[in-house]
Amino acid sequence: MASRNVDFTEGNIMRQMIAFSLPIFLTNVLQTSYQFIDSLWVGNLLGSDALASVSVSATIVFTMLSFIIGMNGATLTILAQRRGARDEDGMKESLNAFVVVFALLSVGIGIVGYFLSPYILTLIQTPAAIHELATQYLQVNFIGIVFLFGYNFIGTVLRALGDSRTPIRFVFIAVILNAVLDPLFIAYFDMGVVGAAVATVLSQGFSFIYALIYTQRKGKIPFMRPHIPSKMYAITIFRLGIPAGLQMMVISGGMMAIMSVVNTFGEDVVAGFGASQRMDNLIMLPIVTLGSAINSMAGQNIGAGKWERVSGIARSGITLIVGLSLAIAVLVYISAPWLLSLFVDNPNSIAFGTMYLTTVCFFYPFLGINFVLNGIIRGAGGMMQILILNFISFWVLRYPLTALFSEWIGDQGIAYGMGASFIISALFAGAYYRFGRWREIRVLQRR
């Protein structure tokens, strides 16, 4: 499959959107399968305690990854705008600044995280029986965090430049290597949970090094010899990157708060909600994918000053996501009990999960509209604005409404509270898109 950098400032918007989104979707599916394969090998070869230790550590790794994904959103926006503006020097200097900042950040987080791992696990009340295993697994992941930063960063840069196909290659390599190395290090070398972590780090490390060599040889990314970035570029990265990173942490914290509501209804509901969330993570992939694609497309056109095309991207994105979300809703409505039975066999849990999914699924179009409009605003550099919108969505709407509806009508209220929050969040996003001053944002504030 030939890959090339796409110029989104001209051509058919809907056709570009679909063609650009499909490889991102496949990449996201591969990323999801990565953790699934890891858990499969650990659970079957080492048992429930080992699997529990990996699951606990994975929540911390996911929090780190969430911050990385958020920071990468700033990368995507800045580079997409520089490409759209045909500013080659600005693109190179921005890229250099990101490389330097991310390298220092990854090394710093790796060192601090390694030494704080046991204390972090104690803070989140990790059971004593798995504390030591979880610490070992987490420490190895912190040692290799530079690879996690690195190969996610390269994929983001390529998407900002209009290439969503090449990153599939890097993620695919990491997934296949992890699937092969997991049993080798866990069982053959008898390293247990540590072996699983080593397999993950080696897989990501090889993929990162391969990505560096491949992109350099093919000339896909205009890397330059790293040097201390100018004040303007460094300030821009932190001004956009920190709010973008915090966005994901606000979302993660909001979901934990919602879990506190779910927990009040007992084990059956908790298990049913957990199974539903696994399904939700898969269902959300197309929606998240489209939001990421729109970020790149809008960024290039905003950089080029083509505001009519930006409006066209918003219209096409909403049309596509509403149609896709409704199609997904119908499939979920029809197959919810069967899908949930793949994860849980308790009839009461399946009943709750079925009620939850068949209620929430028809609110997905509103969630999709949120992602489309937020993608446009991210493309303009409105990271602080998106942080505020996400805070409203989760902490002003989703968590309080879920708690309020569940007080009124019991466990069904969890689904109705979530659905109501999707609608109101979409209204907030639409109001800011229509009346907000995001079009006036200047990403690079040159003197």
C-alpha cells in the first residue's frame, strides 16, 4: 500500500475524510489488541494474581498514555497548521522543539515513575497480595517509557503531515513482536510478570527504532539535528501541550467518579457496567478516529486560511458521524446480550449491561458531534477551550447527571444520565463552535 502525505487544503472533503480515517481506525484497533494479547498470555500462563497485577499497573500506564496522547494533540495541531501554511522552516523548528521537550519529559517521567511506583500503587490501594508483582511490572514500563512516547509521537507527526497509512506499519510490528515475545519471556525464560513487561518494552522499542530509520530513509518527516528550541516554540508547546495532556486526565478522572456511582448498586451492576464499558471502548473507536482525522484536516486548512473548507469539514464530519453512529446503534441494539455474554456470564449482569447499552447507543450521534466539533477547535489550537469543555462534559454534566438520575430511578438512571450528558455536551460544543472566538486563536505568536 503506497503511502503519501495528503494535502487537505484542496480536493473532495468527504472522500479525503473517509480515506484518511480508515488507516487511523485500523491503527486504533491494533493498539486495542495490544493490551488484549498481553492480558491473554499473562492470564493463561501466570494466573489470576499476575493478571490482576498487570491490570492494576495498566491503569497507571493508561493515565501516562492519556497524557501523551493529549500532548501529541498539540503536536498534530501545530504541525498541521505549519504544513497548511507552507511554512517549512516553522514546521522544522516546531518539530525540533517537540523532540527536545518530549525527550526530556519522557526521561524525567521514567526516572521519577520508577522510584515512585510502589508508592503510587499504595496510593490507589493495590491489594498487598499483588503489590510486589504490580510494582515490578510498572517499573519496567517506566524504564521503557521513552519508547512509548517515541512511537506514538512519530505516528502523530505523520498524521499531521497527512499520512495515516504508515503508522499502521509501526503498530503492527509492535503487536506481532509482543505476541511472540510474551510467551518467550514469561514462560521460556521464566521471568513471569517482569517478562511480560520486558516483552512490551522491547516490542515498542524495536518499533520506535524501526520507525525512526524508516521515516528518515523515506524522507517522510523533516527531522533536523536536535538543538535547544527558541523561546517562542518552547512556550507554544507548553501553552498548548499541557492543557491538551490534562484533557485526557480530566476524562479519566471523570470516568472514575462515575464508577463510584455504579459501585453503589452492587457487584452484578458493576460487572455489567464493566462489560458494557469494554464494548463501549470498541464502539467508540470509529468516533475517536474521526475526531483525530478532523483535527489534522482542520489544522491544515486553518494554517492555509481556508475557512470555508474548515466549515465544510465540520459539515461533512457531522454528516458522516451521525450516519455511522446510528448504524452502530442499530447493531448494538440487536446484538447487545450476545456481545455482553462474551465478557460475563452472570444473567443479572447481562440484563443490566443490555439495558445500559440499548439505552445509551441511540445517544451516540450526540457524542459523535462532540468529537467532530472538538476536533475542529483542536485544529485551531483551542486546547484550553477543549479542556474547559471536557471539564463541563464530565464534571458538570456526566457525573452529576448520572448520580442524580440513579437516585431518581435506580440503576437505569446510569444510562439515562449518561445519555442526557451526551446531548447537553453536544449543545455546549455547538454553541462554542458557533459563537466562540476559536477562529481568532494564533498558535505561533510571533513577535
